[in-house]
Amino acid sequence: MPDPTPLTVAERLEAIARHLREHADTALPLAQLAARAHLSPSHLQRRFKARFGLSPKQYQDGYRMQRLRGALQSGASVTEAIATAGFGSSSRLYGQATRTLGMPPSRYRAGGAGEVIHYAIRWTAEGLLLMAATAQGVCLAEFGADEAALLAQLQREFPKAECVPANAIGADLDAWILALNTHLQGAGPAPDLPLDLRGTAFQLQVWQFLRTLEPGARRTYSDVAQAIGAPRAVRAAASACGANRIAILVPCHRVLRGDGGLGGYRWGVERKDRLLAREARTSTPQ
């Protein structure tokens, strides 16, 4: 059937993305989407991934995960949340959920109830730092003005988890913060610590790419989008950098605006400027 609309391919892709967002809970086979876009399935798959960095299925699953998180946080049971999000079965959900939530859905429900998160607050070369860890690894590394603000941020991120000062793993957290501070002082490499990353599929792609950047490296938001195969998703890449909750270990400070300006930074552009300046003194730019 001829295409009755004069839309460009880019406009069709945007329409398909919007359709996937609006119908995240509905099974949408690639062939059906391709017919809607008046493209062949292989052409749609290739062009969609080039534009958004994800296949249509991965893109839809990312929004399903957002619905799942919202349902769990509102108090729905895991079974109810799976139905609300549109996952066909719990077996299909669990492999992806543990990758994007950082814990099984039953433990993420209601803000991580039942999860024990240990934390430590220490002074570093860049100010007061709270580092928190689950059994999987560091789930939060935040700079803040004082302990009260940092603890409030931890509670916002994990409202119903049991957040306790480091004890059994206190030696590990102290060692991790010491290694990170040594790096901040320019006297050692960035520590390779286990991380408990939690985000959408797109955010995880961005954060994993950022972890490949060496000290001294500089990239633009456009570079990041290009690197993950979504060259037009520059704003989304910038948003993913801003959503990063693990300072330094996921080095979003190494990403700049296209004109070389600092851009934003969750922990303040002055701190971002200092971090970049320190790395420039101690590293060979990549």
C-alpha cells in the first residue's frame, strides 16, 4: 500500500517512538510497526536503532520498565506491576529487571523495602561524600554540603530500604572512599569498584560508555550519542548524564557541550571545572 503521508523517514521514526511510548503495555510486533511506518521491517529496525540507539523492542521495554518501577513504588504487587507494565510473563521480566533495577522487582517494590544499604560519609578532596552500597556494589556516590543533606538524598533514592551506617562492610567502604580520594588528589587511578547501576536501558548504555573514558578524556554530548549508536539522541544523552547518581566512578564530568562549554553537572559546575582541571594536570588527554 502506498504511503499516503508526506512524512520524512525521521518523522516516521519519531511517530513510531511516540507510539511505542504511548502503548508500552501492548505487544507491538516489528512487522506491525513497519507497516505503520511504511518501511520494511529490516529498514525500520536499522533506522530506528541508528536514531535512538535501541531497537524498537528495547525502546518499548525501557518504557515498560518505567511503568514497572512506578507501579512497584505505588505499592502494587509484583504480579500487578508486571501486568500494568505489559510484560507477558515474569520469566520475560526478571532477566531485564535485575539488570535495570539492580535488585529483583519484589525488593524494589515500595522503594527497596527489605534491602539493606550500607553507607559511609567521609571528607574528600572534593568535599563531603556519601558512598552507599548494596550487596551488588556502589549504588550511590553523592557530594553534598552536609551530612543531613546527604542522608536525605539517600533516603529519597531508597525510601523504604534499611539504610544503615557501614559496619560489616565498613572496611570495604572506607577502602573504596580512600581509593577514590587518592584518585581525586591525583595520586592514583580511579578505583574499579563494583557498581549497582539502576536506570533505563538507554541510561545504562550512556553510563557504561562513560565508564570507558579515561582521566583526561573529553567528549561532547553529541559524541556520547554517536558512540552508543544514537547520533540524534543528543538531548537524551545529556539527560542520562544528568541522571547519573554515582559521581566520579561514572565520570559524567568528562562530557562537555558541543561548543566546549562545561554544560551542567549534578554536583555543581564549579566542581566539574575543578575535576577537569585536575585531570588535565595529571593525565594525557585521550
